[in-house]
Amino acid sequence: KEKPSQTAKQIAATKSAQSSSARTRTPTRELHPTMGQTKHSQKVTRQHLDEKLRLAVPGRDLLEELAVSCASEPSPDKTFQYAFALSKSRQESELRYAVSILDSLVKEGYDHQIDCMYGSATALYLLGDFKEARGRCEAILRSKPDSRTAAELHLACIDAIEEEEERRAKKIAIGGSAAVAVLGAAVAIGGMLLNKR
């Protein structure tokens, strides 16, 4: 009788250990997401970022106030604040100006270089220069790998680049198909003309 009760205890202990390890074990799928999951994640991240940027467009009053403050009492901090606000504008000239100012601050050794680089990356993203924005994000992530904002912008850039490449490939495929159709029609017409003779 001792053995059956010990066996029952061992079975119960084994089941308990198995269920405990099953709860703590992460499925392989979660550790290694599939390409579809990664692409979906990029797309969702990009949608969230685009929405945040849409809501973060600075008003004219704020930009004017920052410009006046920067001009009346110049300092690297005020210049940064103005340029960082410009980096979320929707006007191309303001975005380019923001990149120029922020890059200058980095070259001059401004204390908040990561923030300057992020502002430049944001402006470049809004300008549609996704590859350059991605490069800036990668530079940030090399020195600050835990930067959630840079990682988010990086994923959005990757998604935008892939979308551009897909569009370009479709355009080439359509152009190629049209060229083949025109060539086929020319050959058919040429053949008909030769047969008439």
C-alpha cells in the first residue's frame, strides 16, 4: 500500500511540475515571430506613429513664440526647442530647416544629441526620406538601445521603405507587362503584313 500512495504523490508532483513549467515556458512562436507577424507589427507601429505625429503638429502661435524667444535670447536650449517643434511641422521648408538646425546642434556638441538626432529623424520621416530617417534611428539605437521612441520610428521607417519598394516593383511589373503586350502586338501586326504579301 505504501508504493501506490507514493506513486500517486510522484504522479501529482510530476503533473504539478509540468503545468508549472508550461506556464513559465514561452512558446517558440513568441520568441521567433514569423515574417507576417513582424510585417503586421511594423504596420501597426507605423499607424500609431503617424497618428501621434498628426496630433503633434505645432500651431503657428507656438512656432512664432519659440522663434521670437530664440531670436531675442539666443541659447542652444532655445534653439533646440524651436527646431524640435519645427521637426513635427507639415511644411517642407520648416522640416528641412529643423534638420539643418538640429544637425548643427549635434556638430556643435549640444548636450542633448540623442534628442537632436530623434528630431532630425522625425523631420526626415515626415519629408518621406525614410532611408535617411532610418539611419538616424539606427545611430540612436546603437548608443541608446532602450529608446522606445527611436525603435518605434525605426520600425515605421522600415515599413515605409518596404511599402515604397513594393510600389516600385508593381510599377515595374506593370510597365514590363505593357512593354511585352506592345511588342507582341507589333510582332502580330508585322506578321500579318508579311502574310499579305
